Amino acid sequence: MTGTVVLDVDGVLLLGGEPIAGSGEAMAELEAAGLRLVVATNNATRTPAYASERIARLTGYRLDPSRIVTSTMAIGRMLRPGDEPVYPMAEPGMAETLRDGGVAVTGDPAAAGTVAVGLDRSFDYDRVTAAARAIHRGARFIASNTDATFPTPQGPAPGAGAMVAAVATASGVTPDVAGKPHRPMIETVAPLLADGPVWMVGDRPETDMAFAVAAGWTSVLALSGVTARASDVPAGLEPALVIDRLADLPALLAQLR
Ligand SMILES: [Mg+2]
């Protein structure tokens, strides 16, 4: 079997700090069937190396960091001359990933060519003030993603979109968005794809199903994250395939051969 399975992380492989049952075994089965696995996560707080380590520790399946794409890497692709240095309003993984990609980063909002906003669990009034003022002064505003929430075992937690909305409201500027379902993320994932069909597995219709539609890939909705029922999916984003969890995918794809 040839082709690529692009995997979301939160709600597909993991839920908060816990694995979704069978996700590690499913990844091993998909790879054994000849499919290439690529992870595409909007989570901007972690480097690919850290994400690889975390997925391995929790699911037992180790995916090389070179097969992991984060929305921060898509931010790097969007930068034009004059957009650097970047002031990250996000957790430290964003600055580390940008630097690894050769992007100049600053901790001084007054020096920023770009303000990049991502999930920030230390989010506070002073950070919004610094980010909005830099944008007022002319810095470009890029959002890692606009996901409203991410799933945890205790229920949805505020996602990057909640922080992006605060900065957008305070600055009066609408950001350019890097992550799924937007073009920069498609362009960042594309070089990693194998020949053949592409299946995009995710739990969030407006992020993952829209990403599949925009890229021309087959959408697979996993009901193990923020979406409990396929009937909850908004019109226009209906998935091609629905699975309860990733563990169901190897058998389903084998049937389609
Ligand atoms: Mg997800």
C-alpha cells in the first residue's frame, strides 16, 4: 500500500497527557502496511524533537522528528524580508523552533518585525499589551493557529485562538494564520508526502477537515477528541471517512485497497 497518513496529535494520538488507546499500535500497523506517517500539529508550544519524544513516551511509537510539522515551522515559511526578528508571544518551544529554522527571534517587542502569537499558558495582560503595541507600531501579526480550544481529559481548554483573539481585538489587526487549515501549513507538509493518496486524520472539523479539503486530501474524522458525533460536523466539512479512534484506521484502509 502506498500513500501518506497525516496525523493530528491532540484528540487523535493523545488526549492531554494521556495516549488514546491503540494509537501507538495503529501507527506501527499503518507503517508496516507501507504507508508513510507524517504528524501535522497546530500546537506551537513544542519542538518536533520534543513532540516526537512525547508521542513515543505516551504511545510507544517513535516517529522521527523530521516527520513532524508544527504550526511554528509554517510561521517560518511565511516570513518575508523585513519581517524579522520575530517576537514570540507563546511558550518557549516557539522561539526554539524558529531559531532551529534559522529565524531571528527577539524578546524585545519594540524591536519586533513580526509578533507571532501561539498557545501561551502564561498569557497575561502585560503580554497582550506588549504584543498589541508592537503591532500598532507596524510589526506584522502572525498567528500560529486559531483553534478555539484543545481537548483534555477534563474537557476543552482554551487554545491559541483565544490568545490570538485578545491580541487581534487589542490591536485592531487581523492576523495572517500559519497552521491548519491554512496554506503555509499545507506547503510545509507537502515536501514530506510519499507518492500516492493522502489521508488526513483529525478531530476538529474546522481545522483538520478543512485542511484536508484545502489540500485535496481524503479527510478522516476521529471521534476521539473535540468532536463526539459525526453529525456535529458543520455543513461543507463532512469527512470522507469517520473512525471512533485511530486504532480503527488500519483495518478500514485495508478494506479500501
Ligand atoms: Mg486535534
